[in-house]
Amino acid sequence: MNVTSRCWRVWQRDAVVWKKTWAIGFLPPLLEPLLYVAAFGFGLGGLIGALAWHGARLTYLEYLAPGIVGAGVMNASFFETTYASFVRMYYQKTFDGILATPLSLEEIVTGEVLWGATRAVITAAAMMAALTPFGLLRWPESLLLLPVAALGGLAFASFGMVFTGVLPTIEGFNLPVFLIITPMFLFSGTFFPLEQLPVWAQRFAWALPLTHLVYLARSVALGIFPLQLLVDAVYLAAFGAIAYVAGVRAMVRRLIT
């Protein structure tokens, strides 16, 4: 695979463009956690007692907060390499312009994935800033949310690039969002312990990458470090590597062959 450090030029290009609208980009990850705190903390959270998680007694909001960060990481990276990358590729013809330079398509895709992961880290940092005043994150352990966001961002950014390579229109992204992203958001332990599900559903949930990302995020945010974290990290890394290769191949078939 023809990938060199030149891929960072694609990352730099996306970063420069993002800086022009960074204030708007910061609003959703800042406001979204506050909406969850208001709805679940003062609403649903009042109806739910303490939760037990790896021996720790948590309020519902303490349980929910890290899951929100994990889901935010997924959404930021996936949507960056689907809708945003498709616009750059299809409507703005940015990829065509870059291909006129010495950069290869593999480097363009890699740069897009790296930028998607960066957006995930930025989103996680903004969410952490919004949640910290409520005492829902443990410090300094929660700083580990940033590398967790980077790992999850790489995985889901690569996953998004697969669909950018195969879907013919931007409207087509509604299918993976409805059929894959939304079910993961609801059934990956973000809102409730997986033990509440039937055994078959628990097994299915543990096959989803967001489940492992949420588990990692919740563990480091609460300062709990079970050995399973290694399994979760390896799963995300393997998922991301497979998705990256598939994404590159899909984009090559679409734009080159």
C-alpha cells in the first residue's frame, strides 16, 4: 500500500478548512452532553436507583456520562468520513485536485481517516469539558479518554470510509446510519448495562465495536481498569485495521479502476 508521511498534508488541508468554522463545530459536542444531563439527570435518572458496575456504586448519570462520550466519538469520526468526505470527493472534487499532485489515493484516504480520528478527539475533549463541572468524570484518570477517542476515532473513521467507497449517492448514507449506527448507539451499553438484555442479545452487543469503545471510555472515566480493557483495545484496533484496508480498496475501485 502506497502510504507515506505525505498523507498528513491531506489532514492539514482538512484542519485548515475546519478552523474557519470551528466555533460552530464545537457547539454540538458541548451542548449534547448538557442536554443528556438535563434529560436523564433531572428526568429519567431520578427514577433509577444506584447501579453496580465492577464493584462500584454509580448514579445513573455517572454510568451514562462516559457512554455519551464514546457515542460522540463514533458519531464524529463516522460522519466525518461519510458525509463530509463524500462532499469533498463528489461535489467539491477535492480528491481529484489532490490526485493531480504526487499524493496517491491511499494517502488521501489515510489523511481523511486521520482527520476523522482527530475530530473524534476534539469531540471527546469538548464533551469532557462539558461534563466535568457536574463531577461525572474522575481526574486525572479521565485524561485517558483522549487516547481512547483516538483509537475509536481511527476505527470508526475507517469504517465510514468503506461506505464512502461503495455508496453511489449521499442519500445512501441513511442506510448505514439507520441500520448500523443507530442500533449500536442504542444497544452497546451506552444507556443501560448489557446484563439487562437476553443472553443472545448480550452476545450480539459484544460483537459491536461501539460496545468495546463505550466499555473503554467508561472504565477510564471512572478509574476502573479490569483486564478486559486489553481485549476491548485489541478488538477496536483489529476492527479499525480491517475497515481501513476495506475502505482503501473500496475507494480505489471507485476512483481509479
